[in-house]
Amino acid sequence: MRYALISKGLTLSDLIAEAKKVGARDITRTKLVEQVFCEMDENQAKALAKISGLVVKPVKAYLTNQVVSVAQPVETISDVFYLLRSYFSPPLTGTGLTVAVLDSGIRKTHESLQNKVIYEANYTDSPSASDVFGHGTQVAFMIAGGMHALGYKAGISPGATLMNIKVISDEGIGNDEDIVMGIDRVCELAEQARSKGFWATDELYPNVINLSLGAEDDGDPDNPVRAACRKASTVYGLDVIAAAGNSGPNMTTIMLPACDPEVIAVGAVETTGDLIIWEKSSRGPTVQGETKPDFVIWGTNLEMASNKADDEYLTKSGTSFAAPMLAGLTGLLWESGRRAYGESWSFRWTDARQYALYFSTKPSDAPVNKDNAYGYGLPAMGTMLGEVAQVSSSNLQGTEMFPMIMMMALMSALTGGV
């Protein structure tokens, strides 16, 4: 059986040495997130678990959870983001954002995704990083799909770039080891970019990890994927955004790794004019009692690229597609801020959460504070972009960088989040 060894003070070399002492086989190690994976029998695992400074966990499976819609796609979502991008002159595109899509691969030849994928890695047993299962391509489109001759079929940040990190097999199944190895590689790429002095806007400098996948929350903070997500966020400065799950309306159904406090969990609202929580969107609290999700955004009847042909599209619903929508929104918010305040201005949802009550909106009958259906609510993106655009068009000489809390407060007036 395959096990993960997580450091609780031991070095990676020590972890490997201890694994070898009990006869572990087929040992692999991460470079940065301090985990080791190996083959052991139950008795070997029990013996290793007695050693201080490490945790032994059986490797578990992860799935992508999606709903194929029978309804027609809601065209207003494309219109909304087209108008948001067009508020600026020149229009915002989300340029400078690089999102690592840890999923089932990407059909990079699709007309909406050509020249978007700037790096690929495959951690599954499948023969290539292409998308056979048909999930990663849709997720990638939501983030960075580009406009084409047929009209405004575009993702949120069509100027963003993508890293295709395949951790879900062609059969639609992933595991702790593949996902952690993928996270580790993204952290390594971020560290390499930083050490070379790259700007955070360089396409080889990943800014966000998108995880539209999940497993049942078992309340274990030492889960290998949760541990890797925390390291990616706290040590390497990456926003880790994950789908809340499609197991609502029951409570305590937030999936792993969205259940981790360090991860940005995204639920879904109906793609209509009203902020109605999608029935299937998973609810908190987590098994550990955390209030989740963190945010909600549209997630139903969304049109997106298909993995079946380069000019084919389909309609789906799910928090799997709400999460990359929030990831893509990072690009628009970040680009607008850089235009106003300079290239050193940064934006992270992880940091913004402390001000989320000032810039999120939810129905009047929902709790004012963070709750287990809406989280903080839907980010009021239109007001923020509009106000920043107004500021950026004025004379900014001598103006200090706009404090994050003031900037977020500008978003609070928006009704419906548009």
C-alpha cells in the first residue's frame, strides 16, 4: 500500500532514512514541501508511525466533481466580464497572472486556449498531459479562455497564462502523491522565478494554484494535500484556490483541501440576477469547525471549452468552475491595481480575506458575518474596478500606495456583485 510521510521536525533525508529502516520500497520525495511517499505493508507503517517527528498517512483518492447542464448557457456572464474588462482603456485582460491548473490536463490546441499554456508537467500514470477525461480544459477556459471569431466566448482573464499540471488521470482519479508532487513543482517554479529576480508578472512565475478537485474531509490537518497547500501559501506566497464541492445542501460537506483554513474555498451561486446559493454547493462548517466556504461566485449553466474538439463548447455547472472564475478574477483586480499604483502592487485573496466584509455582497436575509453557505459573499468586483479606474486616470504623482482596506471598502456599494 502507498503511504505519505509528513515531516514534523525531521529533514527529508531523515524521513527517507527511517522509511528505509522499516523496509519501505519505491520511495519518492518532494523537493520543497517536505513529504515522502513510499510502498509499505501495514506492519511497516505501524512501526514507522511510532517514530517521533513524522506522520504516516495512507494515500487517498481525489475526484473532480462536475454537473453537465441541460439548460442553455447564461450569456450574461460573458457580458459581465466583458464590460468589466472594457471599463479600462485599454481594456483589462488579466495580463501578468499565471495560474497553475492542477487537474486532468488541458487541450491546449483548443481555439480559446492556444498559446495560453506556457508550462506542462504530468504526475499521473496517463501517457501525456493532454486532457482525455475532460475537466481540466473546462477549468482552464474559465480562467484564461481567449476570444475568437465566433464572439465573446472568453474566460475571466483572457490575457492570463496557464501551467498545465496534470494530477488527475485519464480516468478522472487523482491521489495524494500526484497532487502533492504537482504542488511541490509549482512551489519550485515560484522559487526559481524569485531567485532569478523575475517580476511576479513574469509568465514563468506562478501566482495561483487552482484545485477544482476534492476528497471527503476527514478533519485531519496532517492530510498530505492540506499540508502541501499550507506550505504553498505561507512559505511560497501562492494563493491556493479550491472548489468547495457539489455535495450541498447538507452541512459539513466542504471537500478537502477546500476545508483547510489556509485554502480559499469557493462555493457557487446561481447564475441569475439574484444571489441564490446553488443547491448543490457544499456547506460548512468543516469537520474541524471552520466556517466555510470563503467566497461564492457564479457556477451554474456556464459555457466553456470542450476537450473533444478545438472548436467545441459545452455547458456545465459546479463549484469546479466557480473556483477558477475567482482565480481568473485575480488577474483583473491585480492588473487594475498595478496600473494605478505601480508594478510592485500585489493582490492575494489570502490577505484580502481579513477585509472581505467590506467588499463582499450577499442577500439581505443572509448573515452579515461569514456564514457556512455564502462565506463572506460574492466579491463586489465591479465597484472596485470602477473606482480604481477612476483613480488611475487622475494625476498620481506623489500619491502613496492605496491601502488595501481602503481599496476593498470601495467595492462594498455594489449590489449583486456585478
